[in-house]
Amino acid sequence: MGRTVRTFRDAIRIEEARWKEFRRTLRPAQREVFDRIFDYARSLADAGTMIPTPRITEVILLSAVLRMQEEIDLIGKRVEALEQMRERSNP
């Protein structure tokens, strides 16, 4: 029988375990942020599987960057909408 290929989600889980001691030293609020980074990676696992030989840490970090950029864009749109509302109410 052939070898079973590890799934990308398994690779993320293994990488997360590798960082366990680092995570343990973080403050609780930082641990929540740290955990979200791995959640972002899991949410983009389908895209991660498309890389022929992924470096798991790079995919995890890029997933976090993508998510942060989405949030920055959303905040920017909210700020712009608030500024427009303020300009209309204060002619």
C-alpha cells in the first residue's frame, strides 16, 4: 500500500503544536490573537493545499496578513462613511 499524504489541516495542527511553548508564555489576550492566526490559516486551508510544496509557517502568516488587510480595508470604509456623514451634518 502507498503512503498516506498528510492533509494541509494536519500540517497546520502540527505547526501549531510546534509553537505551543511560545504560546504558553504569552499573556491571555495575546494567546487569543495567536489562536486567531491559526484560525485564519484553517479558514484558508483550501488555498493552502494549492501550493505544491508549502512552507506551512509562510501560509499561516500570509493567511493572517490577508485577514488583517481585510479588517484594515473594512475600518477604512467605515471611517470614510463616518467622515462623509460628518461633512453632510456640518456644512
